[in-house]
Amino acid sequence: MRGSINYQVNQIFLKSEIFTPGVSKHAEKAVARESGAQTWADLGKFLNVYSYNTAKTYKDVWHQFGHYCRQELGVRDLEKSLTGEHVKSFLESRIADGVRFSTFQKEAAALSKFENAINKFAVNTGSERTYDFRSAMTDVRQEAAQILERFQGTRAYTDPDRLAQNISNDNYRLGAQIQHGGGTRLYETSKIDLDQLSGRGTDPHTGKAVGFIRLDPADTKGGKGRTISISPETYSQLEAHIAQHGEFRISDSNSYRDALKQAAGQSNQEYTGGSHGLRWNYAQERVSELQRAGLTYDQAISQTSWDMGHERADITEHYLK
């Protein structure tokens, strides 16, 4: 679909015919239950938008999401390009912004309804495309529930090194070290193969010894492939692990977060950031490190943004709270 993001969102809203004021939502729920809907999620997939206030609230979020996809992820055609990963990326950025949990819930609900709208739009325009946003939102909803209710301004851990030392599971401990040292997201850390290990060298900005890991575009947020660096010690542990097991993998994200939570308690620090809190530590430490190496604040922010897979420097500034 051509046109500005605002135009595209408005076309999806209008041509989907999802807005049905005057229709009884209560009656529609009854029809949905007769058709087999049992949970709130089932009902959500069936129901339209019935009130003007809800329509305005949802459309505001759709516009915000559309502009994020264009500016951050390079999406120009919402009809042809949108996937669940784009929705997940947007919601992860909202967690990083430290929004209130109630705000996150409202935005997630709006994007769930956007799935309804764009699927109806596809049917009504004969495109034969289908969209699934809800399944990609499961993990990020859980992350938000664990973090945002307790958000007080920063999600960085007081002592991330002690946090990692108190993780009893060797695999999870190594994962925490990689996230803290390389600033990776959990899903970027969850599977690392031998061919991603790019050897040892020196950090071009600080001159310190590091080990490099290549993150392929398909495994990163928004398809922004990059190479991260970690300490030589962590790199050696990762090499040894892959040599023994064939790959590094964190297959159960919930168990990993539970291990972090337990380690936080054992090391007398708040569990406020989940696994993402280690990215906050990385951002704060990296900006300071680059400034000590002679970069200006703006240069340090921009470089850290690139290191973390962000396009815009102001996103990284949220991590410096």
C-alpha cells in the first residue's frame, strides 16, 4: 500500500470495517461464545471496535506503532511487510522506555485488535494475506508483567557481576555474562553457533582485548545484524561450551529469568530488570567506557546505540536513567 503511515493506518481502519458503532458488544459476545469462544483471547479475536473513544485510543496506538516501524525498522508498506516480530519489537521498545504497566497493557490490546483489523482489511480488499501478531507477543507480555509493575526509573542491576556469580546453572550463568558483556537481548543470546564466533581482537574504541560474536540479521531485532564484543574470559567459556555441546542455547526463557531472580536475591539486589536489566547495565557501562576513551557524550551514545542494535541514539538514552 502506498502513502504515508497515517494514510495507511486510516485505510486499514476504514476498509477493515472493524469500527461498528451502534452494534451491541454484548450481543456480539454472545454470538462469539456460541461459535466456540471460551477465553478473553478468543473473544478478542472475534470482536470489533464499538465505541468512538476506544476507536480513537486504538488508532492512536496504531499510528504510533506504524511510525516506529517506519523510522526504526524501515517498514514502508504496512500491508506487505508487517509481521509479529515488528509488533514484538515495538512492545520491547516500550518496556525499554519504562512505560507504566497499564500503558503497556493498553498498547498491547490495541495491537491485538490491529491484527483483527488488518486481517479484515486483507479479506475485504482481496489480498489473501494473513497476519499473526498475538503469538509473537506472548514472551514480551510476560516480560512486561514481571518488570513494569515495579518500575522505579532504572532496571539496571546494582552489581551484575555478582548476579552472574550467584547463578548456579552454568548455562544460565554464561548467558548472563554474554548479555551483560555484549548488551544482547535474550533472544539474540538464546542460540549461538560455532560459525558466529569471530575470534579475538581489540575494541577499536578502547583498545582493550575482546572476543567477537557475529549476530546475523535474521536473529536480531528489526534485522539489524551486528558484531558484539565480550570479555576474553567469557569468550573462552563460550568457545569451550560450543566445543562440547555443538552450540550455546537457552531453551527455556522462563527458567532463565527465574535463575536471575534467585541470583538477585542471593546477591542482595533488586530483581527489577529481568534479563533485559543486563542490557541496561551494558548501556550505562559502555557509554562511560567510551567517554573515558575520549569520545564525546553524543559520540558515545551513538556508538552504544549501534552496539545495542538501535538506530536512534535517543532510545539508548532511556537506559541511562
